[in-house]
Amino acid sequence: MSPHKKNLITKFLIWKYKHLTSQQFIYIVSIIIGLLSGLAAVTLKNLTHLIQETFEAGVVHTYHEAFYFIFPLIGLLLTLLMIKYVIKHRVSHGIPSTLHAISKKKGIMERYKIYSSILTAPITVGFGGSVGLEGPTVATSAAIGSNVSRVFHLNRSTRTLLIGAAAAAAMSSIFKAPIAAIVFAIEIFSLDLTLVSLIPLLLSSISAILTSYFFLGGNTVLRFELSDAFTLMDTAYYVILGISCGLISVYFSKVYFVIGDFFAKYTNPYKRLLIGGIGLGIIVYFIPPLFGEGFKTINNLLNDNVAAVFGQNYFNMVTENTWWIILFLLGLVAFKVVATSITFGAGGVGGVFAPTLFTGSVTGYVFALIFNTLNISGHQLSSSNFALVGMAGLMAGVLHAPLTAIFLIAEITSGHELFIPLMITAAISYLITKKYIPFNIYAAELAKKGELMTHDKDKNVLMLMDIDKVIETNFISLLPEMKLGYVAKEAVAKSSRNNFPVVNEKNEYLGVLLLDDIRGIMFDQSLYDSVTVQELMQNSKGIIDYEKDSMKKIMKKFQDSGAWNLPVVKNGVYMGFISKSRLLTAYRRKLIEVTN
């Protein structure tokens, strides 16, 4: 930052301290972040649609549908080149990288993340990558919130709140659903729902949706008008739909993780690109509705226009046979997950929110279609209503966000007529998925490392603690062959500690010598040259692995061992000790910081 800019910011901060309270300033910043997030959402959407319409509507329709096979490969290659030569940084998945920044980096996000998704996600999606724009939009907005906070020197808790406000703004701008956007930020980012936190979320959400209306008018990504009311006879069917959505959510998550692990084995990005690009191209070529985000397919199903969806098949076949249509829709459910996972595995940039909505809408629609075709009870189900509720079911399952699912769909319908079926389906789907998939796709990797923020304050405090700040290093190390005389004169006499780590020539940890172990013989000079450290040392009651053990595991090791001090090693090499007293003191300080 130039000296002139620094001077202007300093002057502004001085003015702010004189004329605004901290809360008033946060409200103003929330509005600014909402405006910038809304602009980011509009930019991402328009760039993507420009690319998609240019190639899909122009090239494909003018020349040949074989370009469906080529486009995804080209898009993935351009994305890779953009990351390697323009951005020059790794572009992580949007929401997981934001969660990681909150939990492990004090809410600090690098500046390049403001534009990295804007440059890469439209290329991935516009060229047919079967992913969504919601994740990249949230990541871009969160980076804006983080960096605006840093410019104005706001503290960690405020920075986290404004990242959440930015995420809410992004979702509000995309779906024009401000209440659902706030619920999303609270549910996914584990923000505390208090009046202090709610107002910035609300202001940011409102600012973003007004920005979206200004640039895009009243157009929404999901277009639906409720025509069929909920009836009591439908209750049992929504229960069955909830079970179906739960099972498909488990399938979605399992396939996503399996394919992700498959691509992780390839360290060469071009090999991943080639395998993924060809695989994705084949799927999209034979099943064109899987090209891009898929909102066109979703809206066709919401308006009960299944003919437009089925007409997009490899053979351009038109049929009156409902079972062929059902089979095709089931294929969409199965292969959308595969196409999405391959896009990510091959290096594409996008999100899973849109694929989740796509899979949910098809699931709900085909569910109603099957029961209507079987006509078991003579009662006809509303296909469009079930498509809508199916989206909530998959969101609740795959994203572990039942409240977001309920409020988003309720806001889209502009009413509360479907609240009961939404609650039934979302709750059942969430409970089933939670049993088999403990963490959602966004949080799975962080949860494995113990780096996931939750609504559990105790776990959050432990996770936010810095192990480097509790390691004590003022201990005198000993070698196994050292004599008792050396220990008494050079270690005990010169140290204020009661523990003496025993290491080898490579500083690898072997054990510990305690002052209590030698207290009885320490002044017996006849033993000074005959007794060695190796004879006196003992194994530790536990060892802390610097790279693998989270603070939660460290606390448990103290609890299980009953030790007052435990050694810390990194790849076997001794680093220092952690004492229970220092650990508890650090915990209390962090708890006060988090609570404030």
C-alpha cells in the first residue's frame, strides 16, 4: 500500500474514532461489503452466461453437438492455465477455504482470492463444467469481507462476523432470498445468532439484494409460482421423499469423496486434466442437461416441462413412454454427481450448491412421476411441488443445512404453503445423511484435521489456540550416556525446571529424567561416574505429536495420563514441553477472546 493511501486511511480512522461508535462503523462496513459482494455475484453470473451462450447457443447449435465433448476439456485447460500463469496461486474450493481461513488463519484471506474465482469459475462453468457459481461467489465475497476488515484494522471476531455477512450477501444476491442467506451464513459458518451479529448480516444481505435488483432486475435463477396447495394426503409421500433424499444425499457424498480421492492420487495436474476432461466430455456429450450449472433443467421441472428436459438426449428421441422418461431422469440423478465430482477432480473451480439443487429437483420430480404412473391410490402428486421440496431434501442432506433449505425454498415460493412438507423432507433427509456422513462436503476435510468451526464454543476455543504459544523450550537436554555427576553440576544446578528431556545426537526424543528420580542419590558423589542417564530415565506418560495432535487431542492426553508436563516432538525430534498450567491459562485467555 502506498504511503498516500496509508495516510488517507489513518486520517479516516482518526475521524472514525471521534465521530462513530464501533457498532455504527461495523454497520456501515456491512453495507459496503454487501454492495461489493452483490457486484461480485453479478460479475460472476454475467461472465459465465456470456461464455455459455456464446459457445452453447452459437457454436453447438450452428455446427454440431460434438462440441459438448470438447468444451469441458477446453474449459478445464484454460482454468489450469489461468491459475498457473495469471493467478499464480492455488485456487481452493470456495466455502472450505473460507472455513479454513476462519478456523486456522484468524479470518485472514489473501488478496488474490478476491479475483481468483472471478477469473476461473466462469471459465469452468461456462465451458460446461458441471458445477455451480455459489461457492466461488461466497469465496470472493468472503475475501472482500476479510480484506476490508484488515484495511480498517478490525479485530478477529469482527472480521469473522463480516466474512459471514459477506457470505450472506453473496447468497442473497444470487437467489434474491435475504432471510435464507442469513440462515445460510449462520448454519454453514457457525456464527452466533445474537442481535449484535444479526444486524450486520441483515444490512449486508439487504445491500446485496438491492445491488442485484439494480443490475439484473427481478430475474431470479429459480422461477416458480405455486399452483398446487399442500394436502394432508401428501404427508406420507413427503416422508418417503425425505427418506429417498437422505439416501441420495449419502450417495452424492460418497461418490464425491471417492472420485476426489481417485484424482488426488495423480500429482501431475495435466494428467488429472486429461482424465477428467475426457470423462466429463463423454458424460456431457451423451447427457447434455449436465452441461454447466443446470438451472435451465431445474426451471423446466419446476414448471412441469419434462419434455424439454428429456428432449436433450443423445438420440434426440421423443417418446410418450413415461418409463423411458423416468429412466432418463434417474440417469440425471446418478451422473450429475459423477460429472460434478470429475469437474472438481480435474481442476475445475466451482461449487456444489447448484449440483445439489439440480439433483434434488430431479429426485423430487421423478419421485412424483413414478407414483403418478403407478397410480396406487388414485391420488395424483404435484410434480412441480415435489421437485421444489426435493431440492430442500438434498440441500438438507448433502450440505447439512436443513434450515437454509427450508427458508430458501419458502422464500422462492413467496409464501408458507409448503412449509410443512419442506420441514418433513428436510428433517428426515438430514437425519439419515448425518448418521452415515458426519460432516458435509464443505467441512469434511477440515473436520478430519480437527480444524472445523462449530457451534460448540469449547471445541472452537481449543481449535483456535496456537500450539506454538504454549510450548516451553527452557529445558536442558541430556544424552543417555551422560554421568550422574554431569547431570548434577551442569543440568540440575543450572536449571529451574524439574524435567530434563533425554535425546540422542540427532535430537530425537528418547525419554525424560525427572528431578524426583535422582533426588535420593544426587549428592552421593561415589555414584557420579558410574550411574548414567540411561539407567535413570523413564518413558513419558504421553507424547504430543506437533503435526498430528489437535488441541482437543492434547487436552485428552493430559486428562488420560494425569501428567503435568508432556513432551512435544515433530517427526520424532524433540521440540519442548507443554505444561498443564500453561495450557489451561492459554485456554482461559482464548475463551475470553472468543466470548467477547
